[in-house]
Amino acid sequence: MVRDRRGGRMAARLLAGVAALVLLAGCGDRESPATPPAGDPLVERLVAMGIKREHIVDRGDHFLVQGDIRINKRDVPGMKPLPRTPGGPTYQRSNGTVTGRIVRVNLAAVDAEDANWASATRAALNNWTNIAGGGITYVEGAPADVTITMYSGPGDCTAAVGAWPSAGAPGATVVINRSYSGSYTLAQRTWIMTHELGHNIGLAHTDQSFGTLIPGTNTSDGGSVMNSGASYPGCPPVAPSWSGFSAGDQTALRWLYPGPSVSISGKQYVAKHESAPYTANTSNGVAPYTYEWRTRQSGPSTSGSWSSWFSTGSSNVTYASINSCGLNTNYLEARVTDAIGKQSTASYTIYLTNPC
């Protein structure tokens, strides 16, 4: 979270092709005197991408953009300016920059130093993993995609630093400022780490204008965990206590990384004893998928009960029939599990044309 008075108007955003993001810094505007002059080809490329010149600070091997975004100079030549409509917005596209959906995290250094930050980080991993309908899973493991460490930065107004995705990989680091550890409760640390890990998978600040509005999110969202220090100023930066994602946060995650979705197709009207095939049609998520089914049959005088789930493995087809008198309806459910353990369920109703 960076204190940046240039807050914008877009909800949960994504910035494609950027190398690293410096987060939760408290003094973004103090860098303005170092704004690079016109003529630097790397600066001009950033300007062509919609970044205001006065929001770019030269830091030697990288640029500090909008007070909180670190862009390595070596990455700038590969960043492609977007076509612009005269008078139109000058923001980057929204798109998912992380291709792998399981993000492995190494907390060994934090475990060895600060149990509270380690607990907060594990809670943050679960927060992103457990968004209903989302398709990202954070786990602890090796080889690590993201390594969490700590550093000392007294007076730099930074609670933590998170890396931005690069070349389809998650941002490689989150660095926590131990100098401010005594300033935050466990709930505040959980908010901070949830915020940082959002950046590692490509979510920019909700209350800033660098990025394109993700469909289905609002142009402002006071409850978003991805709001920047413009919403929470101070040195050390103020941090809210974790109380859950906003609806916009969840929509943004699902839009960028959708989990599996399933529907059932097949005959809806069948004769007694007719065994008809039914297909579970799956989209999104991560292949391969496995399939489970269950049924519940009812009639005028019985509501029936659900059978146990039975698996058809990687086959997305099952057969169903009604074979007894007194029954006229068969309720069929399919449950799909994708390669990273995300699930989706669908229901289908089958009617008997000749009940007895």
C-alpha cells in the first residue's frame, strides 16, 4: 500500500508486462523532483503506455512509477505501447499475467523470524485460494514461485514490497519491513499480506488510474483490499484490519482467473426404463478434470433422497434412467474437480413421460 495522492477512478486493475511493484510505501509524492526529463527512450515508452511523465522517477536500474510501482529498466523495451483512441483512456489492458494457477510460496525466512507475520501470510494465502469460483491456489512448497523475506527500512514509510508478475510467472518476492512490525495487529498484517499477494498475481491498486477497469467491478470500491495508501496514508502506513474481500475483489479474481464451470446436457423427457446419456460440459479451470455424479428420484408421494456420489473418472458422461412405478422425476447432479482442486456443481432435471 503506497501513499499516493494521485488516486484514480478504476476498481481492481491489472497492469500487463510490468516487472515489480513496490507496495505499502507511505511517501510516493516525495519522489516528484526526480522526474526524468523528456528524451529518454525508456521513459517515452512508458509515457506511450499511458503513464504520466511526472509520475515516473528514475532510480538507477529501475523506474518508480506513481510512487509505488517498480519497473526494471531491462523490461521496458519489451513492453508494448497500446493503440490509443484520440481523447480516449490511456491505460493498460486488463489481462491475467500469471499462466500457472498453483502459486508456491516459501515462508522459511519469515517462520524463522516472526511467527505473527508468518501466520498472517498463511491466512492471506488461504484468503485468495478460497474465493468461491476463483481459479488461483496459493500453497507452500518448492520450488517456490514467491519467496517471503524481511528487511529493515526505518523511516521509508513502507510496510511491505511485493513483486509484479513477469513473463507469465507470479511476482517472485514479497519483502516485509520489520521496522514497523510493532505497528500492526495480526488482523492488520493479514490485510497487508493479502494486499501484497494480490499484486503477485497481477492485481493493481483499486483506487488508482493505472490500469483498465475489470468488467463487473465498480469505478470505486472503498472496501477493496487492493486500495492503496492514498486511501490509508501515514508513516508507518495505516492498514485496515482484515474483514474479507469486497464483492469487487472477488469479481476481479474470478474474471482474471476463473475456476471451472459445468453444465449438464441430455434428454430431459424419457420413457420408463430408458437409459439416456448425460454429458457434463466444463469450461475454465485447469484441465484435466474428474467427474462425479449423484441422483435423486421423486414421485407424487415421495421426494426421494440423494444417492452417494459416484465417479466416472475423466469421462464426462453418465447414464440415468427411471425404472420404478411411483416415480416421475429424476434429479441429476454433476460435480467437476479441476487439476488444482477447484470444483463446480451443476443440476439437471429429467422427467418421465409414461409414469406408472
